[in-house]
Amino acid sequence: MRLYLDFNATAPIRAEVADAVSVAMRSRFGNPSSVHRYGQEAKTALDDARTAVARLIGANAPEVVFTSGGTESDNTAIRAAADAFEPKGRRHLIATAIEHDAVLATFKALETRGWRTTLLPVGPSGVVDPASLERVIGPDTALVSVMLANNELGTIQPVAALAAIARAHGALVHTDAVQAAGRIPVRVTDLGVDLLSISGHKFGAPKGVGALWVRRGLVLRPWATGGRQERGRRAGTENVPALEGFGVAARLAYEDLAEAAVRMAARRDRLEAALLAQVPGSAVNGGGAPRVPNTTNISFDRVEGESLVIGLDLEGIAVSTGSACSSGSLEPSHVLRAMGLPPHRVQSAIRFSLGPDTTDDDIDRTVDAVGRVVARLRAVGGGRG
């Protein structure tokens, strides 16, 4: 029986979600912009989904704009902020060195348009020091974008403290909460941000649906023009079945949040303790910092991470070396390099990301398999690490 421990890449769609999507595909085929009964039934489904997503992040429903996922939400937040501030001469963007590529690549694209960008360091903890933002922010800074939880390490960033600094300088604040929503409590008012991105497939919704929360009163140029969908901010007929599933997944994640977090944290800690005790030369990356409860990143000396992932897959256990969006890249993890880890720690790291239904037996099986695969790879010289 195969075991899935790569929930940060994507979560299996929940049974209740799949049922809701199936029903919606058969019975709610109306266009939610239509005024007849079929259209209004679809619109009601969208409204219910928007309310559920808003509750998950402590927001008001009208502030939630549906998107295709985290990448679109990140791109939109950054580009829309840039468009708003460019006429004012504020052409400086700040992010951290450990952001998702959806943020980093967008920064690079804006650099080609003459924008200046700064990436804040994180150091060995994998957490940003707010003092580093104080040193680089200025009157020309338009936006500060800092992820709430890192996808490779699980480390939680001090977004509220960073947002307070940015607001004092008149800059907008965006946070990528894709790996945080559904795993830790998220409240936009507590964070003090202006824009927040989430993605449904990280907590059991279909792929291809997400949301960008836009603070009430913040006026951004529409990023898809045409119809009046999404309050005129993103034109195009909405994917009603997938968004209905998004709403169901958000509701379930909200209801299960506290208990699921306790379960996952206990099993994550069990996994770390057992691996460190039983596999010589293993080390947790970012383990001393606050983290989301389901994630651990561990290096195994003298083993290539990719070889270990393949070896575990042959044992029926799915893990990863880092971001699924960077799979196949020959470049080592930019997150681990930003922490200043030595090359052998970077190359030998793999990520375990648990789900709410991961069991103690799953953890014990994983520890046993990792021990055997690591020993075999070291014996045959499966990488210098």
C-alpha cells in the first residue's frame, strides 16, 4: 500500500469535495451571471463558497476574489500593486530570499521594466528578521511581499511585524499564505496585510482554484478585462463546480483546523525524533523556528536527496526534495541556500509533509524505510551529499 507524504505539493481531494463537485457538474450548469433560476442557483453556490473561503482567513466575503490558484494570486497582487504605484514614482519591491518562484519570477519580470528589487535574508533559522526590512525600505518602496509559511521548511514568518514596518513607510503588503491556510489559524486583520494569496488544492480542493484577498478600500486595476465577474476585478465565467469544491474544502479545513494541527504536529515531531535517533548524519533544517505542524525538512549526510526520493518511491512512500514547482530543476534549493547551509546539507535534503490523516503506523513505516534506503545508498556510494 502506497503512502503519501507530499501534502505541500498537493493534497488529495477530499471525498466530500469530490461529491460536491460531481453534483455541481451535473446540476448547477447555469452561468452565475445569468438572471434566470439556473444562473442564480450557480451564483448562490459561488456566494456560499466565497463565504467559506473568507471565514478560513478571517475575512469578509466581498474581499475575496477567486483565481486559478496561488501563482495567479501572487502574480496579480504584485503586478497590480506595481501598476498602482508606478505613476507615483515608487518603483521598489521587497520580498524574502525564500519566496515561492511565483513571487521571485514576477520580481525578475518587473526588473526588466526598470523596477528595483530587494530580497531580505533569512539566516540559519529560515526566518526573516524584521530589522532587515527596516534597513532597506524607503520612500520609493511600493510593495513588501513575504510568505506566511515557507513551502520547503514550513517556517512561519513574522508577517505582522513586517507589515507594521511597511505600513509606516506607506508601502502595501502582500503575503503568500498558500502553505498556511488550512494548517494554522490565519486572520487577515491580525496580519495587517493588504493582499493575501491562497490555493485550494493544498487543503483538499480541486486544482486550478484559489483566491486573492484584497483589503476593503484598496482599489486595484482589473487584471482580466471583459465582463463584470468578481466585482469587475477578474473577468471570465467562473468555474462553478471547482469553486463549489473549494468552498467545501475551506469549510472542512476550518472545522478540522485545531484537531488536525495537533495530530500532525505530534506525528511530525515523532518522525523527526525517530529519524535523528536512528539515522546517523541526519539534521532538521529550520527546526528551531516556529513552523506549520505538518512539515519537516531533513538532510541526510552522504546521500543525494533525489536518490533518496526515488528510493523511497520504490518503497511506496512519496516525499519530495522541495517545491513541486521546481521539480526537474538542476539548481539546488534556493531556500536552503538562502539559509547559508553548506552544499552537502542542501543536496541531501528532502521534505516530508504530512496530512491530517497520517497515522503513527505511517510514521513508523517511513522511519524504517528511510533508514534502509539511506544505508543502501551510502553503501553503494549513492552520492556525496
